[in-house]
Amino acid sequence: MSGLWATFARELRAYFLSPLAYVVLFFVLVLQGAFFSLIVYHLNDPASAAGRPFDVFFSGFPFWMILLFVVPVVTMRLIAEERKTGSIEVLMTAPVTEGQVVAGKYLAALAFFAALWVPTLLYAVLLDLYGEIDWWTLAAGYLGIVLIGGLFLSVGLVASTFARNQIVAAVVTFAVNLLVFFVAFLPGMVDRPLFQKVFEHTSVLDHMDEFARGIVDTRRLVFYLSTTLFFLFVSARALEDRKWR
Amino acid sequence: MIEAHELSRRYGPFTAVDRVSFAVEEGEIVGILGPNGAGKTTTIRMITGFLPPTGGRVTVFGKDLFAEPRKARRDIGYLPESVTLYPEMRVREYLAYRARLQGMSRAEAREAIFETMDRTLVADVEGQIIGTLSKGYRQRVGLAAAILHRPRVLVLDEPTVGLDPKQIVAIRELIRTLGKKRTLLLSTHILPEVELLCDRVLIIDRGRIVAQGTPAELHATFLGRHHLVVEVRPDGGTGAPHDPVAGIAAVLAALPGVEAVEPLDGGPVAAEPVAAAPAVAEPAASEPVRPPSEVVRRSGRFRLSVAEGADPREAVFRAAVERGWVLLGMAEERGSLEEVFVQLTTRDETVPAAGEPAAAAEASEAAETEEEIPS
């Protein structure tokens, strides 16, 4: 396990030693703040439909933009950089397994990604001062972020394992995650009931709506955990193979 | 100790390493020598467990490197060719990371880091960001990281490449001290380095071991005799007519212990053309240019092939005195490992054989660039 924690600690530290982390943090903070205040203004308008700010926030288009754009930036360097500079050689000749390395890097990415959402808790606290926040519903919403973000990150990790170039890894991650995101719009376009059913169960957009409303469905948990683990497995195997050497 | 059995690695149709077998005994320093693209780095990568071989196996102190990688890797310290440190980390941070990667406890790591930093002379930069260090320091940090967990086998891929002469000397010194207690495998294409550091040499060319042995053995096998280069001025310094080149050669060849004589740069030229010199210099040319044939050369050099075990130097001196020549110089020319190396590895470049078109050489070059990591 020492391999996992060594990788995790170094990777997390690497985020905060690079300017990229601060650029990402800055823009995410600005966007989150801007969207949230827009939502609050909007809901304060007596003409608009009633809704809870966090529901709107979590299911809004801006939220997905953050998710789709931030994930590739967070994951692109994970393994691609090690391959490019050759430090992978040092890593993979140490007495650690590929699984530990992949897990350590993934958890570091997930931790950094999760940290990006921590400031939004402040909005919740503010809202709680003036109104009422159902903290369990909110927790479900954050669980949704971590699960969906977790899946997207695992896609990014796979891309970073296969691509030596970080930009390629980022573009592939973005494209694949965008496709996954667009699945939500497919049920309206196909008329076969079977496909519709499949798409309903894989629509991240609908899932996020559920989570935001406080619904934690075990099927969703199984879906996200299994797909994420699958991608981590693919990444570990690819690393083991080193066919790309 | 580390053993390679029939180790092979293919990249598609290209065979980078072809059934290479060797063993490095405990306490031995072995050098892997070969031109670029010969398969050195590929071999090293398989020996360290980074690259799975397509055939054969590697054992480290009896443990199979690919069957029980975590146990076997613990005994290996590895410094890759492109010393790859994380440039954004500080030296001590980095060493701490490498120690954790090796599964060392915090206390163990701290002690090992201090000790290693002292040994590799990086203690004075422990707080510096690696990206700001000079290449020599980075190399030493890389070495420090490689020996941190006290491995019994140390594998260094081109440890002095890209360093300035002073740094090279320092790193070699360090390698020598590190090699005293360890099994050390070193790849390089710098020949003096091998002669300086290694107990034994493996010469690899196009994925195969073409020769192995101690530097002395390789000399004996591939070069045999040595040479003596003699420079004489046959006119005795007087400008008088003297023995012709052939005559001098004959005298030298007759000496005991000399097997053959070869005049170098044509030998001394007879003294007549000197008189022609002022005539050429007439049109105010600051430097009269003479065709090379007219250059007056009063001394000449001869290369004598010396018979095994003979030493004809005294005889050469006596012969010179006897004939009235001035002996200007005498130098022994011992074949260097360089010559062995060139002899063994340059066939295809000098003589492009029909079966090995230039495309093959290009292919192997391409493979080398493929496996090299841009730094």
C-alpha cells in the first residue's frame, strides 16, 4: 500500500506545485460564484418559477460546462507526463504495482476535483442564514458530483495512460465525456424502446437531477462505481503492458 | 547478483535485443558497451524490470524479476538514461518520495536520506527546487535516489552523458565508491569510462553480445600485438644525403622483436629541394605556398609491429646511434578498447554488405529514437 500513498501524496502535491492548479481554482471559483449569484437573482424574481438554488445550480448547463472542461485539465498530465519525461521508468521499477500507481493517481485527481467544490459549501451556509437548507439533499448532490466527476476522471486517466501527449489526452477526455453527456439527449431522438431504456439508465444529466433532488438510487451507485473501476482497471492493464514503449 | 537468460525484445518485426545472456556477480562492476541503437537501453530496461522481455528471463539474487517483481525490484537501484526527476519538487522532498515508493518507514527514510545526501554530495542543495539544479547536481540527485534503499544491485544507464568534464570526473569517482560494495551494471558508449571503471565488459551490437571479458582480455583477444612509433632524422641533423626510406625501414625491420615496419607519412625526404625555396617567394607573397611534394621533411616516422612480449626500444636506440640518425621520438602505441570496439561494431558502416541494405541501419536508428525519451 505504500506505493499507493506515495503516489497519491506526490500527485496531490504536484497539483499545488504547478500553476495549473491555481488557474483552474481561480476560474472555477469565478464561474461557480457567477452562476450561483445569477441563480439567486433569478429565483428572487417573483415572475420566475419556484425552485431551490442548489437544484438549479447542479442541473444547470454551467455546472456541466465546469465538469466537462475541468476534468481533462485535472487528468491530462497524470500518466502522460510521466511517460513524456521518462519518470515512469523510475516509478515502474520501484517495488509498486501498476494498480497502486493508478489508484494513487486517481485518488489524487479525485481529491483535487472534490476540493474545487468545497467553496460552494460557503454558498450553502449563506443560504442557510436567510432560508433553510436541507443538508441531506445537499449531501446527495455532492455525492452526485463526486460520482459523475469520478467517472469522468477515470476516463481522463485512461486517456492519459494511452496518450503520451498531454494535449491529446485532454482532447480525448473532453470528447469522450462530452459524448457520455450527450447520451442524455438521445432518448428523444430514437424511438426504439430498448435503446430508450438503456439511455435513460446511462444519462448523467438525469442522474444528476436525481442526486440534486436528494434521491440516491443504488442502481446509480452501481453504475458509477462499476464503470469507474472498469476504467481504472483498463488504465492499470495498459500501464502493465507498456506496449507503447 | 543479476542474471539474464536468453533475453529478447522485439518491437514488431524489429528485434532490439536478441537472446542475450549474461551474469553480473556480486561486487562486480560490469559495463555494457555498444553504439547508439545497439540495444543497450532496451537491455537495461529489461534488467530493471521496466520493460517486459518478449523472451527469456531475468533473476536478481535468485528472484525472477517478472514472476515476483515486488521482491526482486527491491534489490535494484536504477538510474535511467534521461535522469528523470520531478523538476517542481525540492531535492529532499523528492528523495522522501522515492523512499516511500520503496516502502521505507518515515524514520528509516529520514536516516537514509541524510546518509545518501552526504555520500552523493547533494546535502548543500537539499532545499533547492530540482528544476533549478545544474545537470551534474541532478545526476547526483538521481544517483542518491537510486541508492536510497540500499539496493544490492545498481544499474546505471549512461550515467555521465551530457555532463561537463569536471562533473564527469566527480560522477565517476562516486560510481567507483558506490561500486565497491555493490553489484554494478553500467551502460555507456564512452570507452575510457569502461576501462576506468569496469571489471568486465559486454559489447553489444545490434541486439547481440559480440564480445565479453575483462578489458585486458579483450585487448589480448582482439588486438594481440602492440606497436612502436619511432621518429628519426636520418641525416643526423646535417642536411647531408642519407639512407633512403626503404633503407631505414630495412634496418629497423632487422632489429630483434620487430615483425614489420611501416613508414608513416612517406618517411624523410632527401635534402636537395631546399635550394628552390627563394625562387618561389619572388612576387611579394607574404607566405610562399609550396605544393606538398616540395615540402622538405627531414625526419620520418615509422611504425614497428612488435612481437608478443618483445621490447625492441633499446635496439632501436642503438641502431640509430650506429647509423648516425637523430632519434627524435619513440612512443608505444597500445591498442585501446576503442579499437576493439570499432573492430567489432563498425562492419556495416564501412562495408555495406549486400544482405544488409542501408534501410536496416535506418530502421535500427529509428527504433533508437523511438525508445529514447526527449528530456
